[in-house]
Amino acid sequence: MTPLHTTGVRRRRLGAAAAAAGLLTALLTAGPAVAIPDPGDAPAGGKVSSSQAAGTRSAIASGEIPGVDEIVHSDNIEHVSNIPKDAIKGTNSDLAFQGSYAFAGNYDGFRIFDISDPRSPKSVAQVLCPGSQNDISVSGDLLFLSTDSSRSDNSCNSTSQPATEKSSWEGMKIFDISDKRNPKYVAAVETACGSHTHTLVPERRNVYVYVSSYAPNAAFPDCRPPHDGISVIKVPRKAPEQAAVVNFPVLFPGEGPDGGGNPGGPTNPGVSKTTGCHDITVLPAKDLAAGACMGDGILFDIEDPQNPRVIDRVQDNVNFSFWHSATFNQKANRVVFADELGGGVAATCNTRVGPNRGADGIYDITGKGDGRKLVFRSYFKIDRHQADTENCVAHNASLIPVKGRDIMVQAWYQGGVSVVDFTDADRAEEIAYFERGPVSTGNLVVAGSWSAYYYNGYIYSNDMAKGLDVLRIDDRRTDAGARVRMHELNVQTQPDYFEDFESSDD
């Protein structure tokens, strides 16, 4: 890899100082959802060992890593602005965009920003509506919000309660955002096992919502295996109050109490048993979708959006622990799956874990029609040394629309924001980055970039602790992306950038 120049600090690489880290116990309203932790990780707990804390302080003192909260970035990245948390104090989660607005999910609700001037974003609305993890999407006048925790009812005034209570509710909430300064809650749909994430398949009259949820344990009665499908919700645009579940396609049919899908340990130790999907990315222009489903990666046909159909399925029982998310390239002949080793609450960007775990898996899509196959090419992982007190692993990404190249921007929690060129599927490389130093030298504090997405010439990162960051990349390899002007972007509903939006390249 060609070294990157940095601004004001040394370039960080994986070093011997990086060792095992503890897991932070996830809170219902103040931490990320937890995937099945890798059995090699240390016991759960916020405080790291004295030797790990000393190693972090030593790495800071030597300049190997930046200091607490210190911002570092490559020379081709500019930190344009930051908007810290305000009234809503929970953990920041996903992002969506429409026109000159950004919509930021938070475990306690969501926030709307006016980004007409990316160098000076303005907060225009904050909606308190607790219900982790509040994964967020927008389409026209509608905003969709996922609830994946046991709530007393479907209102925004609900309280947390045990999942075994018969009155418990979890699922999808729908808001009218025709007035961005005054969103109105208009509908709710309860779904089996709640909604950890969701993906929109928009049509002119209706919006179909693919609801992903999974069952890491049997606490929720409707999460108990087999839970091998997704809920499909149909939402009439002109009557969202009529939204309803219209299908529950089983993606992993099989025999036995757990149905199909990856059986997980003890047969495949360290691999999450498949009991549903974590996230789905659709490419409507190609009638194609990629599902990241705990122990499995799948490719399916969505020509009939109400009845998605599996084409191919792959597993990686050597290096992947938890199939988390997916990003297509523009030609739809390649997809990048992310492995969220440790559930996002562990320090996995170190030499102990190595370059192939907690990484991206790059797959080619070969063949045609129902004969299409996912073919593994390589792994990619940031090689910047992260401290034992920094949760770091592959997370949410989006494509940067550049013709002729495959480039994406990706969040790595406290590993920051990485811009990755995977045009050569065998040798993907980081071409730009932005990150902060550890939040703490004595505790593993869950923080960092949850989502990092490219929209109309800027990168927007929703930092779990620090708020909304706006970045600008100045690089000849990505400059053409700024000429593609999008009017709406939900990253999990991946557009055909050069057909759906205006571009001065044409």
C-alpha cells in the first residue's frame, strides 16, 4: 500500500502494542446492538487491564496513535464541520438524505439537519422517540424508523420493559416529513422479532420495506428459532396509516428446530448461527439485493419486491463471524460484505485479530440470471493501529459515484472513516481517512463513526458520541463523484447513480 501523508500527526499502522480488548456491555438505549461476540475476546466490561491501559498511554506518548479525542486525517481529507449532540443524548446511528437535508438516527429518536451549506449545518428538528436502534430511511414525504427493543407500546412515549411481557411492542414507525421542522408520527407496524434494520424498495404508489431482525437469544418470544426470514411491509404513499406486513419470505429453508442457514458453533466456532438477517442492500435498477445474514451472505432477485427470491448463498467459517452489511459496485458485478466481529463493542483492529477478521470480504458476482454466483476475491481491513480502548471493526459504507472505478467510504467506529478503492478486487487500498484518538485511555468506551456516507460532494459521518461530522475529500480519484447530484439517498437502497441522478459527466 502506498503510504498516505497525514496532517499534523504520524501515520498509524497496526503494531505490536495492539492486543486483546474487553467488550463493553451494551445498554438498551445507549449502545450499539450486540452481535455474537467472538469467543476469543476478553470478558465483557468497560475497564481494560492495567497493561492495556499502559499500552494505550505509551502509544499516545510515542506518537504511534493520536491523543484522546485528537483529530487526525490524511492530507486529502478536510474536516469541514461538526455538530455535537443536543437535546437527544442517546447513541447516534444511521443516516439518510433528501434534498438539502440529512436525517440522523439516534437510539432516543432522530434529528433533521439543513445541510444546504455543508460547512455550517443547522439543526431544524429533534424528535424524541426512544426505541433502539432507530435505523432511519426516507422516501418522499415519509420517514421510516426501526424499533428493536421491547417497548410498552408503539408510541414515542413508550418505556422499556421485559420482552416476555405480552404487551411488548417492536417494529416499524412511520412519520410524515412534508414539514421538515415538524415531523408527524402517522403509523406503526409490529413485526416479528422487531426491526433491527430496514431497507426500502420504493415504487410510485407504494414503498416496500424489508425488515431485518435476528435472534441472538430467546428473550423475545417471536425471535426464537427458526427465524429465517424477513418481514415485508407495504406502505401506500397516500395512506401510510394502511401500512401492513404482506409477506414473510423464508430465506433459509431447512429442517430441524433452527431451520436453515449457518448452524454456527460448536460446528463453526466463532460464527454466528443464522437466525435472520442483519441488513439488506437493494439495487432496484438491477432487481438485485445482497443480504448480510449473521452467518450467511446471500444474493437475491427482487423483480417482484413483495416476493424476494434467493439466487445464491455463501458462508465463510474461517474468518467471518457476523455478516453485517453489503455494498454493491456500480456495475453490479461485485459486492463488499462487512464482518462486524464482536458486535461493534470490541477492539479488533489490532495484530492479535489480524487483517482478515472484522474486515470486508470482496466478492465478484459471476454468471447471469438464476445462475449468478458470489465468488470470493479478497479481504480488506484498515491497517491503522487502534488502541485497546477503541472499539473498531468494519461497519456501514456507501459507494462514491465515480465512473470506471469502485470506491467506497466506510465507517469503522473508533477506527474512523476510511475511503477505499476496490477497483482491483484482489488488492483494495485505503486512499484517505479521518479519525479521532481514543475516548479514554483506561476504559473501552463505545464510540466512533456508525455510518459514513457520500452525498453530493461531501462525506457525512454520524459519530456515536461526537455528533455529525462533515468531511470533504480532495482527490483526483474521487473528484468526479461531486458532479453527481442526488435528490434522495438511502444507502441501503443503492441507486444507479448515473441513471437516477444528474451528472455533468454525461
